Amino acid sequence: MNKKLCWITPDAFLDTDLDYRLISGILQKYDIHWIVLFNKKDNRFKESDFNVLLNENNNLEVTFLYNNHRGRDPRTVWYYMKIVKIVKSVKPDLIYLNMGPGSPWQLPLFYSLPKNKTIVTAHQGRVHEGMGHYRYYNFFRNIYYGRFKFVNMFSKSQAELFKQRFPSSKVYQFFLGLKDFGNPTNTRPLSGKIRFLAFGTINYTKNLDLLIEAACLLHERGVENFVVSINGMCNNWYFYKEKIKYPELFELDIRLIQNEEIPNLFNGAHYLVQPYRVVSQSGPTKVAFRYNLPILCSNLPGFTDEVIEGVNGYYFEKGDAKDLADKMQMLIENHHTNYQNLLKIAKKHTEEHYSESNLIGQYVNMFNEVIHYYNN
């Protein structure tokens, strides 16, 4: 008989966990009761996204919980206690909690879970100092990760930072799987302008204004054979819009991009550009790997852990618009001689390092080790 795993995921991290091949593989070894945490509205995923998994696996159960209140509303404490009630009724051998600390009203949940039977995830090694409410999150994070022994992380550099602060934790580190949103219906353009894609929620840490500045520099140098496609939601687009001196260089789609639009968006570009100021690990990076889209990114450890120069992407000096413009110009000028070979190398690298069998094995080994630990 399989051991029972209780897996808890909020909507924000379903793009990490809702991987058909990953979950199907784990279900060969474990029965899973999945608790999926939705908001009352504005979720990226929906219940029907689980239908294929449920129809094909009779040892998978899914409970959907909807939160009617904002994260810091005291009434959310009852929402988190519902999770505790479900976990107790399931009587799992192991709990996998892919939820970071964000609210004091989560504390009853965290302290109700058995610390030696729970694996929690950490997506950052430490709180970025530029983050709002830095002291609050740092204090709350210390309480949270100080309680649990087993931690799953997805970035080598972030795991090293985490171990500096929590040396007694047992950290399991392996890369996130690829993010698959289905097959594209378009083909990558072989001729015409080189398309640089910026994708995802636009905020200070993403440093999109650096990409805008670099594109304008290229235009002023007389480089014309390119377009920058900016796609994502932004709460202060006026800040970025006023920096666009040459609108003809840009294609803009400033809104929440739907999941079903992502395959064609990535497959219709030539490079994903990530000029971030800080990064732990990046979701769009894993989308780019899935659709074999080379990456041009800041030389931050969160990127250089996985993006390899000349294999699946290129780096530029963080915060240096001139260096970014230089790299973009190099890619434009060498596109017709280098690009197809780069795609072949990148595809081979992805197949070797991000196979479903490797990822499934790492999850199962982690689960087995933790179960063995508390049984002995």
C-alpha cells in the first residue's frame, strides 16, 4: 500500500506544482490528497485544470478551499484552521506545504502541522532588502522556518543563503520543473525583426526600465532590426511609458496574460529578456526552457545557477543599460549565423537536465527520506 501524502498549494504556486507528468509520476509511489487554496476571485487556475489528473489517477483526491478575505484580515485565521481540519482527517504520512510565510494569521496552521512530518518550501534564501515591510517579513520568516526541519528549495545560490540563517535545517535543493502551458500553434519566425520578449508582472525588481533604456540606445546607434515585446500586468505603467522615447520599437500588452496565451507568446519570440535587479529563481525562465527560448538576463546567481552562457542564454552586467544594449546588438548582428545552432544546443541541454524522470526521482527520494527519518 502506498504512503499518503497531503500536498498543499495556493493558486500563486500552482504553476510550479500543477505539472501533469510530475504529479502522475509521484502518484506511482504515493497516494495524494491535494488541498488547493483559491481566492474568491482572480485565480490564475481553476478547478477544471485538475480534471485530467483526477480522471486518470484514482489515488488522487483534491479539495478546493476558497478564501473570502484579504491576506491580513484576521478572519483568515478560520480559513487556515480549515486546512488543519482537513489535514487531520486525511491522516497523511507526510505533508508537503508549498506556501511561504505572509501573514500572522497563518501561525495556527504552521504550529498545528507536525514539524517532523512536514516539508515546507522556501523560494528565497533571505528577504530581499528592497522588499516592502522588510523587517516584518524577516521576523515572521524566522518564526516560520525556525519551526520546521525539512525545507525544499529550488536554487543552489538561494539554498546557500538559507543555510547561513538556518544551519540546522535539512534542505533538499533541486531545480523546479519546466512550466508547460500546452503546445504552441504558431512557429518561431525565421526572418524579419529579432523579437526580444519581456514577460510577467511588471514591478521594481524586474527593472523593465533598463530594457527600455537599452532599446532606445540601440535605436540611437542606428540598430533597427529588432522589436521589444512587453507583456504583463503593471500597476504604474505611466512610470515606464514616459521612458519610451521611440514607440515604434515596442509592442505593448499591459494586462494579465492568460495561461493559454503563453505558448504562442514565447514561441513567437527569439529571446526572453530578464533585466532583474534581484532574483531568487524565476518562473518565466522555466517557461522559456519549455519553449526552447534563449534567455538574456542579469548576471545574478539566481539566473546563473541555470542559464549557461552560450548554451541556453547570455548574461549582461546587472543594472548596466549599455552592456545590455551591447549584448542585444551582438545577438541581432549574429542572429542568422548563430541562432539555429543555439536552439539545438539549448534543446539538448534542457532534455538532459530537466527530464520528468529526474525530477520525479528527486521528489520521491526527498519524501522517502523524511518518512524514514521520523519512523526511526
